Amino acid sequence: MSAEAAATLRRLHQPGRPLVLPNVWDALSARMVQEAGFPVVATSSDAVAAALGFEDGEKAPVDQMFAAAERIVRAVSVPVTVDVESGYQLEPEELVTRLVAVGAAGCNLEDTDHRTGRLVDVDEQARRLAAVRAAADRAGVPLVLNARVDVLLHAKITGDTRPESELVGEAVRRGRRYLEAGADCVYPILALEEETVRKLVDELPGPVNALLSPQGPSLATLAELGVARVSLGPYLFRAAEDWLRGELGNLSEQAGGDR
């Protein structure tokens, strides 16, 4: 099933007709995404970790993250791509073994080292992606590798003041290396300016994943720009969290608050 699901997932990456991924965090949200008609389910590491009681950034125990992924895969009949952050320091062979074991069709792999908070050297990350690709080939499951490029995210976190044109150039350089190494798609997260997305699509020789954000281009615009994959990240989870917090606050007031 995983090999067939991976082939289906890869085929759905079509520039101009993007695969839309409302990222999920548990079996119920996964079922809801499938019932709404989406052909693929994707997890959000941030949302999954929060639902388990941990912060994002590989703070959650790896076994719990994969157990959550397995529950999600079992809950639906469509391909599931799993956000494995930076790989939890697992060797490529073990990472692929675990992904295949839970029935994943693909994975998100970041170029941030969560131990240091720094970007991984581009050549080192390319070698890791190539090793993951080779391990997946040996396993007989052509996992769809979505290589996340964290240049823009890292700049925001660190207060990097370099011009965006320079940052985009670095994102393109990394994205090209990752595609050469065997990645199927490149995800320059936090590319929120229309011109930035256009440049990335124009200069990267492979499918581009964009983040759908209230601060960025609309879904229709992302499609017009030639994006092949659109993620929502933890947006739905955080929206549900805000709604529940508001409902609980209202209920608490009606019940008389602390007594």
C-alpha cells in the first residue's frame, strides 16, 4: 500500500494545480480532511507535538510522534505524508524504516538543526536527503521527499537583516541542491511575498511547496504562480485551539468563574 500511495502522492504534485494539504494532528482531524474530499493527508509536527503536550522543534519523544503518525495513517484510506522535522537524529535507514512501518507515503524533512538552532550545511543536508532516497529505494517504497528550506524562517527567528533578494538566492541554491540529491519537492517555508514565490517557482527546477498564510498570497494566486503543493502548517490546529479557548472562557464566565 505504501508504494502505491507514494506513487499517487507524487503524481498529485502538479505546478499550477497545487495539492492542498490542510495539515492534521490526530486520527479525527485526518478523517475530517479525507471526508472533505482532500486526496492526501499531511501531518503538522507543531500540531502533533502540541496535541501530545510538547513544543515543536523535536521536543516530543520520537516514539510518540511516530505512534501518532501511525494512528493517522490507519484512520484514512488516502496517502499520508508525515512531518518528521529534521529526522529526530535518526540515521536515514532507520528513519525510512520507521516511515514505511507506519505506512507513510512521504515525509517533510527540514534543514534546521534543532540541537543548535542553526541551518544545516547545504552539502550535509543534500547528502542526508540522498541517503534517505537511497534507503527508500532499497525498501521498495518511493517515499515522496519534501525538502523544507528554512532560510526565510531562520532569518525571521534570528533577526537577519539581509535583503530578501539575498535570502531568496540562498533558498534557491539550497533547493537546487536538494532536488539534485533526490528530493521530489522543495518547501521554502515563509515565502509570503508574491514576487518571492514567483522567483522560487521560476528558478527551482522542480515542484515548489508554499505555505498558505493570511499574510501571503491567496490559494488562487499561488496556483497562478505555478506552485505545486500548498501547506497550511499548524494553522487549523491553532484556529481550533483559539475557538476552544474562547468557548471555555465563555462557559467559565457563565458558570461564575473560579469558585
